Amino acid sequence: QVRLAESGGGLVQAGGSLRLSCALSGRPASGRPVSTVAMGWFRQAPGKEREFVASIRWSGGTTYYSDSVRGRFAVSRELRANTIYLQMNGLEPEDTAVYYCAAQSVGAKSYNHWGQGTQVTVSS
């Protein structure tokens, strides 16, 4: 099965930085190699709904960001490693959340693979 494994979360003070990583591995039930359209990051804070953070097109590398993180976060990818990163700078307490990695396979209408999440806590 397809797996997404996030890592890099932790506890930091306001103004600090963290880099999250997400490695895509395995194969879908069909047994065919995974073909990815895009991968992205989402987050969910306590008592709030999951929200989009950033994404990157797999082939072209075009990036997208939510207004709340634009200018502070940067998403990147390593194609051959099937890995994406989220560099988070200038972290704020409002960034505290569980961060999830997601992938959209070719043929899928939306993100169809999700990781288990990694906790990011920013203290004031």
C-alpha cells in the first residue's frame, strides 16, 4: 500500500524554525507504480477543521501557499527520493497544529493519500 511518512515536528519557541519532511513509499493496491500529480501539506489545530497549508506540483514544481503562511513557509521536493519538505520560518503560536502530508495520484480528483501527521507546537 501507499504510505506517507511525516517527520520533523516538535516544540519550538515563537520565531523559530522547523523543517518537516514527507516520504512517499509503497505501491497502490493495483501494484502499479505511484504517479503523483501533486503533494501538499495540511494542518489541523485543536477545535478547528483541517486546512490547506502548501502544495507543490510534482513535475513542474509550481508551489501554492495559504495566505496565512505565504512568505514564512516554503515547500520543496526531491523527485528521486519521492520526498517533500516544508521549511517553516518565523513560526507563530497560531501555527500550532498536527501537520499532515498528502499526495494526489494521477487520475485522482483530489488528494487521495494521507500521512498520519506530525505535531508542531509553537510556544509564546
